[in-house]
Amino acid sequence: MRSNSYRIVSYKIKHGYDVSGFLLCYRSLLQRAIDIIWSNIKWVRKWEKKYYIVEREGKKIRRYYRVRRLIPVVPRTKEFKRQLRNELMNCWNYAPHYVDSAIKVAYSILKSWRRNYVKGERRREKPVVKRLFVRVKETLYVYRDGRIRVTIAPRKHYLEFDLNRSWFKNRVKELELGELILTRHELIITFRKPIKEKYAERIGWDLNLFSLDGFSPKHGWVRVDLSKLYHIHRVHEVKRKKAQRVASRKFSVKERASRHGERERNRAKDFVHKLTTELTSKFPNTVHGFEDLSKNNMYGHSRKHNRDVGKQNWKQIVQYMSYKGRVELIDPKNSSSTCPACGGEMVKLRKGQVVRCVKCGLELDRQLCGAINIYLRMCGFPQSPSTFYRAVIRKMIPRWRMQMRALGGVATNGGEGDDMPSMNSRRWLSLMNPKAYIGLQKPT
Ligand SMILES: [Zn+2]
């Protein structure tokens, strides 16, 4: 899905030129190209497995047999093509580029013949060109101010076509002109129309217990508050413990204790549904990159419960996102401990919220670092200072300034309370203002 995909649209205009002589010459040139290629085809004997179907007792059974067939190998070497071109040039009096065009057409005719022959739909017969047409390559015309000038013979013979009076003039204003096909009474004009990419953007996400941190050059650092999700689990955990204490003494309450688990799961599920719906509507046409949790083995044994809760919801978030949008899974190996600029090791500073590269000194928020790394891996970019500068810094600097301004020019220490979830999550998808923390001693 690159931006160089096109759709071809074509239009016809009528013309009054007498080009039949030229068309006939081109047709015989094309046929001659086919003749030469055809006579140089090597035929290779091959055994082929075929089958027919017999019905026995209501069942269809395949019966196999082998046949010997001749399979054509079309010559394609540079040397052959050069000789072919020289030979065709001998009898051609128009612009030499038409010879290249004829060779191209001859190969494509033989290619489609070969495909059908191998399938058994065509016989072993040399294709014969019947239609009168000329394919005009891009090197054979000039397009300026809505006028096409086609070279027939350089400095001798040109044809001009005015598109300014055509009905499709406004439709093709911005489009790029492609190949032309000249027939006896018409000129068929093709235009390349760039296909609008459905998924134009990418955003890399780093999943954390209290926040979902995203990075894309367009949106910068996006932080989604997940503390509500944590609270659901936390509140239920407290209730569950209480209920379990009672249940151990009173048998009838045991049922209630198990019901707590179900309600907790439902509430969490509900949250994740609303979150993912909002994420996909807030970031439309975006490929969302998440760490591939199945490959993830990063958990230590500390704070095990938190990790388990997180992991369970993260899987759910990724799963629901993939229903509602497009998700790419990225290998998360060391995503928050590798420097996105130079690939060096990031060490934790200030209680672990900020990380610094031991090699180049880049300082980043830990979660932002993870998100940037996921984003870079999504794009297939290597960790190199120039890529980091081009893909991240150059696009981000204006945003960071803006975010700084929004925060009163002060990098707040919102990340300090890492172990205490913030309580301001009344809305489902609440975007937190990430603190604009990035240390740029060496931007390159
Ligand atoms: Zn570094």
C-alpha cells in the first residue's frame, strides 16, 4: 500500500488526421516483432498431470493421467532484445521510439497467448495482429497547456490534439497523462489517477497500565487515559476480598463473590468497547501498531497482579481494535529501552518515567519512547539518527512547541504519579495532556 498506486482512466477524442499509412506500417512492425520472437521461442517438453472425473456410486472420483506437452520459453535476454530492436529498425522510417513500443506490445501479446496456451485455452499458433492501432509511449508526445503533440517522425511529422475543447477537460485537470493509443479516427488518452490510500496514516501505540500512549508524526504524542479501566479492576478486587472474607465464614455469600468477577469483566469489556470505538473514529484511515503481546516476555515478577490485569485488557484492546480498524502487530522487543535515534540502551531516570540514552544522551518519556519505537518499526525504519530526525523530530517540533504552550510552557510532572491513577476520567476516551518532555541535547 504505497502511494504510487494508480487507477487508469481513459477518454477518447475524435480526430480528422489521415494516419492509416502510419497505422499499417506499425501493424506490420508489430507483427514482425512477434514473428521474430516466435521463431526464437524454445519449446520444452514437459509431463503434465491431468485428470478426468468419473462417477461411481454417486461419488465423483478423479482419474489421473499424464500427457506430454510443449511449453514455450520466450526469449528475454538483453542481447536478444537488442538484436530484435536492430532488426526492426532496418525497416522503420518513423520515430525510433515506436520500435520500443512495438516490442513491448509484442511481448505482452505473447505473454497473454502463453498464459492461455498453458491453461489449454489456446492452440500452438502464432498470434496475428488484426487491429489497427499505435501505442504512443510517453517519450513520443509532449503535453502542454491542454495540448498534446505527438511525434510521428521527428522534425518532420507531428499531430496535435487539443484537449481544451473536450468535455472531460475539467475531470483530468490535475491528472498525469499516461500512454496514448492512436487509431484511425480516434485518440484514446489514458490518465493516471492516484488511488487515495485508505489507510494513509500510521500510529504506534504503547500499552501501559494507566495510559495508552500513541505516536504519529501527525498527532504527535497522544495519551489516552486508562486509569478508569484500572479502577474497575481495583474496586472489584477490594470488594472481592471483602466478600471472600465474609464468604469464608458464611457459605451463602460465596455465590456473590464469584459474581463480582463476572461484573468486573463485563465492565472492563464495556470500557474497552467504547475506548476502541472512539479510537477508530478519532483516528480514521489509520493503521494502528500494537506490540505483539504473544511475543512479549518482558514481565518481571514484581507487581505481578498489575501486569496480569494489564495484559488481559491489552489483549482485549488489540483484539477489538482489529475488529474496528486495521491493526499491525509489531515485535515489542526492548521497545521502551532502546533509543529510537541511535539504537543505544535507554536507562531510567526520575523513578523510571524518563529514560535517557547512554550512547547519544537523548531523553524521552518512557512511554513515548515505546510508542515512537513501535511507530518506527511499523514503518520499517531502522534506528538511525537521520531517520529519527526526519521521521520524528522534524515533524514533531512544531507540535511539541504547541503542547508546551498549551501547558503554560512548563513541562508538568504528570508522569510522576505513576503508581497513582488520575481521577479525571469521566469521559470514556479522555486524552491526557502528555507532558512535553523530550530532552534534545543532540537532535541529530
Ligand atoms: Zn541514542
